[in-house]
Amino acid sequence: MHSDEPYLMPSYVKLLVADAERSASFYELLGFQRVHHDPVFVHLRWARYADLFLVATPPGVSLAGQRGLGVIVCFSATGDLGIETIAARATAAGAAVDGPRDQPWHTREVVVSDPDGYRLCFVEPSTAFHA
């Protein structure tokens, strides 16, 4: 499938961002592919049915407080790009990174904060067994 092949999305996430191009560049650095963009809207794809939309905050609108407080958007990292690589890329870009670390539910995860403060979790199966 080409990354821009359209399909009906059963679920997706839209994030309001301060600068759509800056955010899109950060997401592409992590491994997302840009499907579509215009000055206020960027469609990104991690994998089939794992789409993310970045929407520029409308002029004059101010979002007070931490973005996405209490929400973590998760993506499976079982493809070519492992979580160590994702963590290294995010760290090199100056992002806050937590992990990678093994979780008791048999996954290895890294949490990355994007330029607007949204938290993204990249998950792969753990090779360690937790009793």
C-alpha cells in the first residue's frame, strides 16, 4: 500500500498544534509519513489505520494548560523502527523522553513528548518475562 492510498479510518487522533509544519517535521523524524498537508492541516500515518492529524490552532485561540493532560497516544513499534531508535531521534531533537523500559504487561515502551507537549508512547513486545 502506498502511504497516500485513501481508506476509511475506523479511528484517528487530531491534535491542535502551535505550528503544524514544525510538529509535522518532528513526527516525520520519529518515523511517521506525511500523507497530505496544507498550511493548517497535516495528515500523518504511522502504519495502516494508525493515522494522526495535526491541526494548526486557529488565530486568536489560546489553549491554556498542558496539552493532552492525562492522555497518551500509543503506536506499535514492531516494524523496521525500534523504540531505541525512536528514543534516540527524539532525544537528538531535544524532546523529553521517558524510557525505553520494560512494563509488567509484557511490552517495552518509550514515551516521547512532542513540541506541543503531547505524549506519544511507542510500544513493542518485551523479550523479558515478568512473573
